[in-house]
Amino acid sequence: MSYVIGIDLGTGSVKSLLVDQKGMICGEASRTYPLQHEQPGYSEQHPEDWVTQTLGTLRELLQTSGVQPEQVEGISFSGQMHGLVLLDGQGQVLRPAILWNDTRTTPQCRAIEAKLGSRLLDITKNAALEGFTLPKLLWVQGHEPELFAKAAVFLLPKDYLRYRLTGMLHMDITDAAGTLLLDVIGKRWSTDICEAFGLDPKLCPPLAEAMEHVGGLLPEIAGQTGLAASTKVFAGGADNACGAVGAGIVGKGATLCSIGTSGVILAYEEREQDFAGALHFFNHAQPEGFYAMGVTLAAGYSLDWFKKTIAPDESFDSFLSLVAEVPAGAGGLLFTPYLVGERTPHADAVIRGSFVGLDGSHRREHLTRAVMEGITFSLNESLERFRAAGMAVETIVSIGGGAKNDVWLQMQADIFGAPVVKLKNEQGPALGAAMLAAVGCGWFASLSECAASFVAYDRRFEPIPANVETYRGLFEIYKSVYAHTREMNERLRAYR
């Protein structure tokens, strides 16, 4: 039996999966590492922590599974997007990595918009947001010029990890799409953007496709992990791209709804789309594919906040137990999940959440259902734009916390107006990374063929027509809340 390993380098931990040729999980190991927040809005990590902890997971996989080193054919990667790792000419890290959730770069975002105007969206298909990599590069260029002068290349987190394992510098297309330096349609670095900001194009590493074989393990890495130096290493992809692959979102009509702390709605696409910056548009791990993505910043966080506020000592199952008794629409009560601002389709750091329509008849379960519905309405704003662009939305795969409650799964089907399915075994981006390695090793002819073998679906929730109609009317009211509360929240800033 042969195996592959998928490594997911997350924000707080790394997870490695050992998967056999039938898609069975034969081993799993994870290790954590710290975040540094030296100032408000700063979020950094030490890249060496990623390497140390990843090597630990690889050793553990071999030790606990009993698999022989030569049986592991390939390794691939998934990783947190947008983070900046700067290397000097000797391949040494120049400063801690600036992560995706670092928000210090608002002035740089405004400068990008002012200098590039509409060309930014024409080239990168994405708006200038603090999370992306180009604003981070410009921040270092402006605030740490002596250090920046030493920089020879920049990488994203999982690309640095792969570099340390192989000695080879690459960045895969799916992660490069989140830098604001890639011509997304042309699949090449934009010399126009580099020149506009005085960036040497040599800072940008060689590009690779997600399933491209980019090297083998360095002898010292093989020695430290127990793996064979001949193990094939494949480029891998961004966490959202790999999460989509691991959920089977690899063809037209396939859509993903992921509700964790934040929420993601993601759909596969084969054609160029222009959402005018309201949604994200990135390259997919499928070589000729793309994916459109909307993000709700405080999705599961909103429900977690509400539970901690109302019933901190109660279990989630108990807290949600009465929601099923409340009809669709929560008795005319709406909630907007803007607790920490919003990302898509409203890129607004100032907007805050609201309960609208509250009266004395509403009980705790009404408010709880309204929070769940509001999170789903927010994701539906992005889904509505997918459909308006002519994208097919046939079946929605639900993962994360939103897939752990049957009432919420039915709610998603009713609000989205499409069948919703959950996975039998949810393994997230790490499985997607393993699938990239499996196809790269030649086990399957395509990602679609691999998904048919590796990804299994559980229950299916069909939209209930009466609920669909109720939610259609409420959704129109929900969409108006943002416009009506935007100015009020601007004025409230002075009192926060």
C-alpha cells in the first residue's frame, strides 16, 4: 500500500494527515505554535516554529502508523494565506512573518488604490485589503527600509515551510493570487504593479501549479522525520483552495459553505469574473479553474458571542435545543453579524451588528435563531452575487460549525435555495493537500476523479418551499439594514 501526506499550516497549529490510496485516514498529528501581538493590530509569527512543529508531526505520523518510509510516495501542503515571509540572499528569514489577520496596513491599502485605480481590479481581480501581501511589503518598505534593502525574495507561510523541507523556492498559483501582485487570469507576476511601487520583480519567487512536482526532501529533513529523501514534494495550495478540494469543490456547480469563527461561501468557476472588488476571485488548484469567495468576518463568532453572553455555562447542544421550535424568520427578528466589521460584500471596518424588530414576545430561542439566520443571510449576499454573475450553484457542501446542527443545515438549504449536504468525514484543507499529492503521484488522472474516491457525503437537506418563500422576503429586508445603519455606526465610533 502507498500513502501520501497532506500538511495544513494553519494560523495556530499545523496538522498532518497520512492517507492511503482509498482515501482512508491512516494517521493524524498536530502541533501548535504561538502568535505575537506586540501592538494593537499587529499579528506575527516566527517561521522557525512552523518548521519545528511540522517536523514533529511528520515524525509522529511514521512512529504511530507503522508505515515504512518508502511507502510514503508524496507530500503536499495547504497554508494560511497572505502572510509575508522575507528572506535575504542566503535564504535567511529577515523578520517575523506578518500574518493575514494583521491590520496595520490601512494607509498602504489607500496608497495602492490611489496609485493603481481600476488597474488593480483589472489585473488582480481583488480589492486592496489589509490582509493581502502587497500592503505588507509596502509597510516594510516604508517602515523598515534598511531591512527591506536586504530582501531577496518573499514567500507565503506554507511556501517557506516547503522551501525548508526541499531547499527549492516556489509559490503556487492559488496562494500567489492572494498577494495583489499576480495577474490572476494571465497566471504571472505583474511587472506593472511591481514597477508602480518600486519593487524588484526578482522579489517574486518562481510560480508553480498546485499539483506540480517541485522537488524532494533534503537529506537532513529526511533524517529528522524518518521519511525517504526520494519522497516527492508537490507545491500545494492556499487553505481556501485546499479546503475546497477536500470538500469536493472541483467542478462547475459545486459550492462550499464553511462556518467557523469566520464564514466562507466559495464556488468553482471556469470563466473570468469581475465582481468589482466586492468578492474575492482566485485561481483554483484545478489548473484551468478559479473560485469566487465571499467572507463573513464574524460568522460562528457571532453565535459564540451570543451564547457566552446569554448562557456561558450551557453546552451548545442545550443552547440550540429550542431553536427548532421557532418558525423560519424568528418571529420577525433580524440580526446582522457585523460584530467586528464586515469583509464581503461590504468591506467596512466600522459597521457593527444589530438586532432589528425586537419586541416583548421574543424569547431567547428567537434571538438565537435570528443570529443563526443572520449569519446565513450574510453569506447569502455573496451567493446572490455568484448567481447574478451567471455562476452555477447546484449543490452546497456545508462544513465547520454550521454543519454540526441539523436545524442550521436545513436553514442553509432554505436561505440559499439549494440542496445542502454535509461530509461523512470532514478533514478540511489537510485532506485537500493530500489529494493534490495523490493526483501528483499519478494515483488519479484528475482532481475530480480523486474527489469521487476520497470525498464522501452524508445527509442531504432539500429546501422547504414555504421556508424559501419566507426567507426570500426577509432577505430583502436584511440587505437594507446595512445601508440604514452605516451612518449611525460612523457616528457611534466616537463613543466606543
